[in-house]
Amino acid sequence: MLFQNIEQYSGAYVRVFDRQKQLVFEQQGYKSNWDGKYQKSKKTLPAGPYYYIVQLNDGSAARTGWLYITY
């Protein structure tokens, strides 16, 4: 699970970027279903760090940080 309890925010907007600032995943109404694959091609992303931005759309500031894919 990428973000705990995010299903409580039906309008949550999640974006994940690689180190080259390329968008690899985005979803409005995120439901903890990202599998670590590049959204457009469904290819498995390489192990390493990825930057995320989560907007809960509840008036709070966006949450940002790093996640790491490991195999």
C-alpha cells in the first residue's frame, strides 16, 4: 500500500515522478492500487527513488516525499 488511509479522501490526486522529473503515474480518486509500473506502458519501473505529490483536495497542503521501489 502506497498511502495508508487514502481511501478516506475520494478526490485524492496522486502523482509519481522519476528522478528525471518524468511523470510515471497519476490518478484522481486514488484507491491504493498502484503496482509500481509505468502507467502508460504497464512496464515495471526500475528499482530506485521516486518523488510523489499527493493532493487530498480537502483544503490541506499537498503532501510530498520520496518512495523507493525495491525488488
